Amino acid sequence: MIQRDERKLGPHPKCPRDGGFAILASAPLPRPRSIPKQRGMISTLRIASWNINSVRARIDIVERFLREMAPDILCLQETKVADPQFPEGPFRQLGYNHIVINGQQMHHGVAILSKVPVANRTAHDWQANGEARHVGVELRNGVRLENVYVPAGGDTPDRTQNVKFGQKLDFLARMTEWSATVTQPTILTGDFNVAPLEQDVWSHKQLVNVVSHTAIEIDALNGMQAAGGWIDLAREFVPPAQKLYTWWSYRAQDWESSDRGRRLDHMWVTPDLQDKAHSHVVHKPCRGWGKPSDHVPIVTEFRF
């Protein structure tokens, strides 16, 4: 389990606010945004994101995670189930009565399961072919929560030889256009299928030409980040020089000892929410549970 150790951001000039580092020294200044003031005590909200690789096949470990970690909101990717067949029962029994889904049979699919009320559902088609890869909602305090599953991109990092890779780049380009239009305080989370930093993969040298860590994908993700001024929360709490992974291949005979991981799952926020994040945890032990996903959950605690 990886927890907060320092308030550091990316490898750029020092930020006078806290002695840390600014992620995007050249990012545009954020547009004015405000978070509605809440009466009474500060509201704490723990938001989890997990590519579950079939929610029905892995409902047992999802229930275990929710019982043990009890996040307020769970964002799932790759649910692999059409909306009418989504297994709402186990979630409702655990208090997740606000269920917002965008699914399809056997492939893709995203879902937001919440203990707190949500509203104003959206579902962008950034794939431009009807695939269920995004769902978003609004929290009562006016913060948007966007849950996304970016395409993996196939095996060959060349759009002229691999249609899937081109679709991935186009998906990120559409998200970049959308990012430039975001005006509300927003949390963007999910499986981005890109490991942008050298310490986000087990070997930068060996993976530099492997899909998920190629220069063209990293440039596309960095462009999206700059367009919205997004803050990468994992690297606010875990220094960029430290290895950090959220995915380990099924192909590894012993994933834990070889530890050949990648950080594909992310929690980003608009600049106005940066100081609202108080911890970020990668739940690595979940990779060793029975019938696991190849991804593990990430959880961020916010205090509004």
C-alpha cells in the first residue's frame, strides 16, 4: 500500500506555496472557478477508481474491497456488461444506492457507484463509435466527477499499421479539446492506459517503444493535461523519482516478485481542487486477491 509521503508534484521549478514542485510550469492559468461553500463541518469524500476487467466475474473482490476500504464513491472501468444486466444488488446492499452506468455487452463499460447523491449524468463518445468509455456526474457541492476508460491501443505503436492505436490517439485528442472547455471544479479519473513518467514503468529503456509508454502517447496525454491545467494527484503525494504502478500483466508467472508494473490508472483534478486532496493510496495487495484484475484500485481522499 503506497500512501502520502510528501507534498510534491512534478519535476519542475519549485512552488513557493509549499516547497514542492509545480507539475506544469507552462500550463495556462486556470479559469476562475468556485466551489459552493458547505454549511457545518468539512465534508470528507473518498473516491476510488478501479479497472475491474468484468464486474460480474469479479464481484467477490469488489465486495471485499468495498467492505474493507469503504470509499464513498467507486468508479469502475471495463465492466463488460450491458446496463440491464449490471449487478446492482451487491452494491445496494453495501449502501451504494446511487448507481450511474454506461455499459455494453462483453466489452468496455464504465460505472459510478456512490453512497452520496449524484446528478446530471453525461456520457461522452470520445471514441466516436458508440463504445461505452465515459460516464460523468455532478456532486452536490458542484464538483464534476468524470470516469473514463481510454482505449489500450493494440500492440503496434503506429497508426498506419494499427487502427486501434490511431483510435487511442484520436480519443486523447477529443479529450484534449474537451479539457480546454472545462469550467467547473472537476475530478477526472479512470484507466488512461498511458504511463507518462519514466518511474511509471518498470523499465523506461525496455518499454519506450511499447504501447502505453511511447513518446507519441505521452505527448498526447501531456497535451490533454496542459489544456485543462490538470493536476496529477498521485505525483503530488508520491515523488516522480519513486516507482509507482497500478497494473501488472497476467503474463507474469510471479507478478509480485518480478514487479514489472505500469501506472496506467490516474486521478486528476482541476487546479481549484488541488488543495482539497489529502491522501492518495494505491491498493497493491488487491492484485494478489483471488481471481484478480490486472489493475488495482486507487483511492483519493478529498476534504471540501
